[in-house]
Amino acid sequence: VCCVVSLCAGQSAPAAQGRKTSPPYTGDLTIFDSPGRDERLQIGRVMDILGIGEGKSVADIGAGSGWLTVRAARRVAQGGTVYAVDINPEAKQYVERRAAKEHLGNVKAILSGADDPMLPTNSVDAALLLKTYHEVENPVAMLGNLRPALRRGARVGVIDRNGSAENHGVNSEIVVKEAESAGYKVVGKYDFVKDGMDYFLVFQAKD
């Protein structure tokens, strides 16, 4: 069974987190489906690196419009399941309508908590936070809550851009430190994604 999860996260981070966050996007969801985004993000290459293929279980954390969800759903095919997880009820409903319209029966939308994707234990082979990490209210807790869902060897990707965390970006060094605090190690760093000059980090849970 395969799954893709998407989680759009919370608002301002608590003081203990040491940094602020950007407010979650609540505008027109169709903005994420801009022409040429597949090419700018090289999303096929991203999914290759994360090992997203037929029958795999994937978490798209921050589903939004379901832009990634539908692409992953086609990749994993009917042998897999895509969980589109978001804290925004409107996004959840949007993805459900989109999946029905595109005849993708392997998509399941989940309304999650701000720091918990609420995935089944040992259910995920890969996860991706696409332009979402800078909005996560408590990223260390969220990544910690994701760990039980990860199967052995699962990869977790973060695509974002460098910024002050409250301007819809967060420095990659901060992401690495927070992921390490949550029990992850870096297994890949890439700069080929050019949708706003982004970085792409890949993690695995430490044994």
C-alpha cells in the first residue's frame, strides 16, 4: 500500500522554538498549479530521489491544492494510496474534489493537527514537505510525530527557500538542525529545484 501525505502547518512558533514562522497560506489554491512548475521544480527527479514509485507509500506534507498529491498518485498507481494531509479544511475538501474529478481512487485526504500528520504507524516509504516547512508551528515536534509512520529506510524531503522564516522561507541550516533534533540525519542536499531558487534536503530517521 502506498500513501502521500500533505500537511500545511501552523502560525507563529512558540518562543522555545527560537524562531518565527510564516502564517499558513489561505488564499486561492489554484496559484500552486502555475504553468511550467513541473519543469522548474523538476518534480520527476525529486520523486526519483525520494524513491516514489509504483506501490510505494509516500507522505506529501502540505497538500494545499493537491499539486504534488495528484502527481504522486499517478506514480504510485492503484497499488498505492496517497494521503493528502492538511490543517486547512478547505484544502482537504479541494483535494477530495480534485481527486474525484481526475479519477484518482488512491487519494485519501486527512485533516491533521498543526504538529502531527496523523499517519498510520509504519505506513510511509517517503515524505515531502513542499514549500511548507517555513509554516510549521513546531517543526521538531512535527518531525518527531512523523517518525513512527516511517518504514525502515524511508526518506523525508524538504523543499523550501532560504529566508527569515516569517517571509515564506527558512534557511536550510535551520532545517538541518531542527531535523537532527528530531532524530534525523541528512542523506542528500540538492539545488536543482528552481521554483524561486529553492533548496532540496533529504533526511532519514537515525537508527
